[in-house]
Amino acid sequence: MKTYFECIPCFMQQALKAGKMTAKDNRQLKTILDETGCLVKTFSMQSTPAEYGAEVYKLIRKITGVEDPYKEIKQQSIKEAKELYPELKNIVKNSENRLLTAVRIAIAGNIIDFGVNKKFNLKEDVQRILTQNFAVLDFDTFNDAVQKAKTILYIGDNAGESVFDKLLIEEMSDKKVIYAVREIPVINDAVYEDAVESELDEVAEIISSGAKAPGTILNQCNENFLNIFNTADLVISKGQGNYEGLSDVKRPLFFLLKAKCSVIARDLKINENDIILKGINIS
Amino acid sequence: MKTYFECIPCFMQQALKAGKMTAKDNRQLKTILDETGCLVKTFSMQSTPAEYGAEVYKLIRKITGVEDPYKEIKQQSIKEAKELYPELKNIVKNSENRLLTAVRIAIAGNIIDFGVNKKFNLKEDVQRILTQNFAVLDFDTFNDAVQKAKTILYIGDNAGESVFDKLLIEEMSDKKVIYAVREIPVINDAVYEDAVESELDEVAEIISSGAKAPGTILNQCNENFLNIFNTADLVISKGQGNYEGLSDVKRPLFFLLKAKCSVIARDLKINENDIILKGINIS
């Protein structure tokens, strides 16, 4: 997905938000906004928003020296999600269609996002998504693909959401699941230690995709990830950032996300706040 | 009022909005965003947001060659407001306190603003504001000041809102009222011809303040305006942009506005969407 013009003010907003959390004083915060402003000119609208985001968060790291501004927030998100886990597990167990319910829960976890400028209430939003209609629901093909798959690559998104992903991966327990995280902290995206903290190591092999962006940009990913990406029987891509990087790839793939901004919604031809399980290139 | 950090993404948003209306193609729109981005670095947080805005709209004019992107929208706003005029006039006539009701109506007109990133429904919003409580209501001192004044400077804000201002000025019909507008089009702010189209020439002398910003920046105003500003018995300042430029002046002044963004609300120590009639430096 290419960058939309609407993404540009949004990056400035994200720089402000992350800058407020990390800058040691107003002068440093102004420098962050100055540099984010200068970045606009260097950037092509042909790139993905995730690549743009990578540059914004890189300059914040450079200016502030803070490697992981969202560290505490991520730990808190994981803690809150883990507190919900037993209740959510029961919902899956007692549901008519366990896989579909676990898909819903995994999408519900996608609301944990501090990049998009929205507030959320984890428990309330989860309840709503559990009964929300899907704007796109390719469940039959997804179910087929899961049943047939021996290896599944699951590309994670945010920390906290990772706990919800675990519930879906548990419904694929007879498969070899590889859970991919970002190489370095960007926004509240999960890195290796967040995935371990979410206890994903109990159900999957955790790898880094090599991504330094808030999404999966294939030409920035490491060889190990690319090998798995190219050979896995099924690839599941969680969230907006991964969609941004992978929406135009040629291989079969399932996107699981909630459209949290108007740009993603427009690109997917759905409405903001819609949820989807969408397969592409499925034969 | 100084610029808040939150104003910076907002300017990028405004550049996008005005750019979409005026740019001849995506390349020109990108140039507008590039240049707006570069502008951040050149700007001090000690300046007012209105000064910042002036630079943004100046570069859009320079890049696109379009002098008045909001021309049609302004004409439409004035037309709609004029259609409401007879009804609003009746409300004033039948009210217990005509001056206060006219103040409310003048504030209601302040919702006509295409700079701030909000949608509005003129008729509905007017109805609501007619019964909304004021967060600050210095009505007694305002009433006193009006009764004692011989000359009143009324600093207008947006086109369309200007028609609502007329209703308030009509309640001061025994005074000499000077209605000040911007020198050149910025956002949907009223210029001379908009004030005439709003029939303000029937009740006031219309002058240009010399302002090329979406607000009154005194050091950018012309001599005639400054003379009147310094000598008028009463000065009424409408809207956010004028507040931004005049909030720190030393002379007595009444601000009439609806807080349409969180930054103005914070500066005034009120909540977003609150309405105020606030006097400063009143002895």
C-alpha cells in the first residue's frame, strides 16, 4: 500500500505523541517536529506508510537517545491482556466455532495501538468486537488453509495484542507456527521479549522479521524471515502496519485487522472500525 | 497566545485540506506538504498560531496561484447564514435580554470555520448554542461597556459568521461601529467583499485590519486599524484567530468565541466546545 496524503499530518501527530513521551525538554520536542517536518520532502508517496513511520521513529531515537519509548506501556498492555486471557479462553472453549471465535479475539487485540491517534478501552472493545459483523470474512478459505497447513507464519503486530494472538495460535496446536516480531522497538509493536512475555514461546517459534518499521517491509526483512515467508503453507498478517507492507505481495496471505484509520479503510474499500479476515491470492 | 506543539500537526492538516482544494495535481499537493513541513523548522514557538497559519496559506497561494481557495465556500456560508437571518432576528426580538441573545447568536456564527478540522451543521449548532451555558460570561461588564461606548471596534472572523455579527451590531445601533476584516483571503476568514455581501455596510463601517493572517497580529496591522484599535471605547474580538493574536494585549477587550480546538480551550482554561464572553483588562 502506498502512502496517502492523509498519512503526512498523521506522522506529524505520531512524532508529537512519541516526542512528548521521550523528549527531555521542549527544545528537544521542537527538534523532533522540525526534523519530522523536513522528512516530508525526502519521502516519496510511492513508499508505504510503514517505511515513513520507520524514519520518524528512527529520528526520535536519534534525537532523544530513547530506544523504546513505549516499553512501560507495552508491559502494561501485555499485563492487562494476560489478565483477560482466562476469560477469553473460556469464550473460545464454549463457542460453537472455536477457530472463528479465536479469529475474532485476535482481531479484538488489534485495538491495542498507540500509533493511531485513538483511545481505547480494552475490555469494552473486546466485548464489542466479539459480536461485530465482519466487513470481509473469508472464513471458509481460511479454515481450509489452516486445516491443510503444516507450517504457519503468523506476523504479529502490537505488544498486548500478542496475548490475543496466542489464543488463535492455540487453535492451530497441531501445526508448526512461527510468530514473527519486529527487530527493534517501533511504537508499541511487539519485539522478541514482548512475545516471550506474552508466553508465545509456549505455542510458537518466535523470530524477528528484521523489520525496523511499524510493519513488514519485505526488502528490509532478514533472510530467515524471507525464507519462511516464501515457504510457509499459510501466512497470517496481523494489523495495519503489516497490511501496509504486504498488501501488494503476490503470495497467498490472510489479513486480520481492524481498520483504525480512514486511509486503511479506504485502501481496503471498507469503513473505519470495520474488521476483516481477508485472503489474497488464494487459489 | 503562543503556539502550542499540538498546533504543528494541525497546520499540516490545514495545509492538506486547503491543498486538496487548490492544487492542480498530486505533485503540487505534495509540494505544499513538503514546504509546510520545511516551515516547521523556521518557526518559533513564541509566535502565535495565527502567524504560523499566515505562512502556511501564503505558501499555498505561492505554489498554486489560487488567491482565495475558500471563495465559493464563503459565498455559500454567507448565503446560508442570510437565510437564517429572519428567524434569528425574531429570536432576538422576542427574547428577554436582546443584547445577550444577540451575543449568543454571534458566538453561534463562530462555528462556521473551515480551518479547524471539524464538521458542523449550521442550523443544529445554532439551536444548541442558543441554550448552551457560557463557560465565562462577563455580561454585566460587557453591557456596561456597550452602554457607555460611542465607538466600537468589532473584529470579525469568518465569512458567514459575519451575518450573525450583524445581528449583534444591530443591538448597538446608536453607536458608531467599525467592523474589521482581513486584508487578504486566509482560510474562510471574511475579507471586505464578504462583509459587504453580509450587508454589514448597513450597520457598520467596514475596514481592513491589514491582517494577512487568520487572526489579528497587531504588528502586521495597518495604521488606520491600529488607530481605531487604540482609541475605540470598546473592542470586541470574535473567534479563535483573533484571540490568538490579541490574548496578551494590554487594552480592555472582550473575546467572543467558541473553543473549537483543545489548544484554545487549554489556553483559556475551559473545555473544548465551551462558549465565552470574556473581558480582559476591564477596570
